[in-house]
Amino acid sequence: LQGSRRYVCVRVILSSNMSSLPHAYLCNRMESAFPGSMAFVHNDAVVGAIALPDGKDSDTAASDLQKQLAEFVKNVEAVVGISDPFYNLEDIRFFYDQASAALSAGQFCVQESPCYYFNDFALVKLVTNAFGDLPPEMYYSEGMKRLAEHDRKGSVSYLETLRVYLQNNLSITRTSQALFIHRSTLLDRISRIE
């Protein structure tokens, strides 16, 4: 199994509607839907090593897999965390941790898609692990504390505005569209945040 074949590790959790579905059945469905893959039950979830299609560039293979996984989890009413691609199956434990982190962060952040990729949530995992037992607010700078205080008292969330602004790579246009506000309103908020 070692060598040139690339895999992703997935962790699949069934919705409460389908929780009585046998996990062994889901393992069989996954192995049938994704040839060359392996699936097994671990901690009330189905874990799989899904083989990426041979002979395709990384972007095409990732896009094809994304479509297949979205269709698969839709049919079985599930959500899935997906690791980064890897070659060596002996390292699956690390990629299982990635898939688990993507799943928990994705469900927490409430995405529209039932597929959560580790790459989209790596920073969340990194920051979450950095906190330890203390709440995130304990790590706020004085400026962030003032923004949080404003948000508790005001009707406009500066922290949410800042989060969306950073998420959109400091694009005024995309941020104003995502927040459903006028461009000048966003510029005014950013000025106040600064």
C-alpha cells in the first residue's frame, strides 16, 4: 500500500436521523463508492483512507473528490472531516487527527457544506490548542478587550466585522457584501476598529 498512491483520511459522523444505521454498512458503502479505499469503525464514527484518483493533477483530483464526498455524505445524511492528502499510510494517525479537528471545527463554525477540510480550519485548531485551559478572552490585547467590551454594550459587532474582514483577505468589496452593508459603512467601522 506504500508508494505513489495519495490518500486523504476522513472521519464520518451520521446525523441523529441516521444514527441507527450500522457502521459496517457505511464502511461497505464507502469502500464501494471510493475504489482502492479502506474504511473501519473507530470511536462511534467511520474512518476511511480514501485513495485519490491516479493520473490527475492535485487540483482536479481534489475537486473530483470534493464532489464525490459531498454526494456520498448527502446520501447517508452525515458530516465528514477531511485531512490533507498524504502518501504513507503509516502516518494515518496524524491525518485522522486532522480529519477529526476539521469535523469538530466545521460543526462549531456552522458551515453550509457537510464536508469540512482541515486546510480550512488549521488556524482554528492551532489557536484552540494554544489556549490550554484558559478562555480565549484571557489572551486578548487591550485593543481587543475594548472591542469585546463595545460588542457587549453595542448593537454592532466589531469583532465579527474584523473576523469577516480578515476572512476576506482585507477586501472592502467582499467584506461589505458578506456583511450586507454599504462600503462606506464598512470603511467607517474599520476606522473605528483601528
